[in-house]
Amino acid sequence: MATLLCKVQIFILLAALLLTGCQSSAGLLGPADETLAAGELIRSANVDLRAIKVLYNKHLNMRQELKNAMAADDAALVRKLSDEVVDIINEGAGYGKSALDKIDKARDMNVNEDYEEYLRLKWEALNNQLEAFEHYRQAARKLRDNFDPKNARAKEEVKADFESRSENFQRLMERARDFSSQANELAKEVHFRSRNEASK
């Protein structure tokens, strides 16, 4: 999600660039091209993504604080921080699902092929990020509910689960970054192509 949150402005710019490079594929007998209308949905999705960015920036260091609390065997602080993480992720997930729904609606519209692929890649990126944060939320819930520094076995089990879910989080975030990079490259290609066509 960090990549998503840090690149919201780039997403908006590239979506606008992709839309400006769109040519209507509608003929007299074909369906109307809805690429510009789909772009409006994406702009609305970006409002949701900006709300996620605000949440993320507000709680940027919580993962490290949580690790520090576990290392210090501070069960009360682990529970407090874990509970905050769960609440933040729940709120952010609501915004993320809203953005995903808007991307889905845009994908269902009659858009040009380039924009269709761009939307697919952005949907994949956001979906992987939401899945990654679900792993982090589950890890935080388990820490909140089960971290007990006095019970060595339970403590190690919770820490192992946290590490496993953190690895899944990293793997899914990397996949999301790959999809997002592909979408951004496509947007740049379309913009370059449209500039070349306009200069002919």
C-alpha cells in the first residue's frame, strides 16, 4: 500500500495522460466510447486513494513501534498498537474497496483497448495491496488477542505468525508494485504515441 499511497498523484497524472491519448473507437454503427466517462470514475477512485494516503501518513511508524513493543515484551503496548493497526486497516480497506469498485465500473464501460489494459493493471495492483494489508491486519489481530510474554510457547507462535504474514505482505506488495509499474509504463507509451500522432 505504501507504493499505492506514495504514487496517488502519479496515478492521477498518468490516468489523465492516458485519457488525453485516447481516440474514440466508436463508429456510426458501434457503441460509443466511454473512456472519458471511465476517467471520471477513476478520478473519484483517486479521492478514496488520497484518504488512504492520509491514514497511512498519519500512522507511518506503527509497524516498527509494534516490533519494538514485541521485542520489549510490552503486552499492553502490543495490544494497544495492534488494535490501532486493525482499526486503521479496516478504515483504509473501506476506501480501498470503494476505489476497487469504481475501477470495476470503469472496466465494465466501453473503453479503448489501451485504457482497458491500464484499468486491469491498476485493478490488479490495488487488489494485491488490499490482500497484503489483510495479511497485516490478521497478524495485528492475532498479536492483539494472543501476545503473552509470560507464555513462551504462545509468544513464539504469535511472533512466527507475524513473521509469516509479514513475508506474505512483502510478496504481495512487490506484485502490486509490478502491476502498478506496468500500468504506468503503458500510460507513458500511450501518451508518447498520441504526441507522435498529433505531430504528424
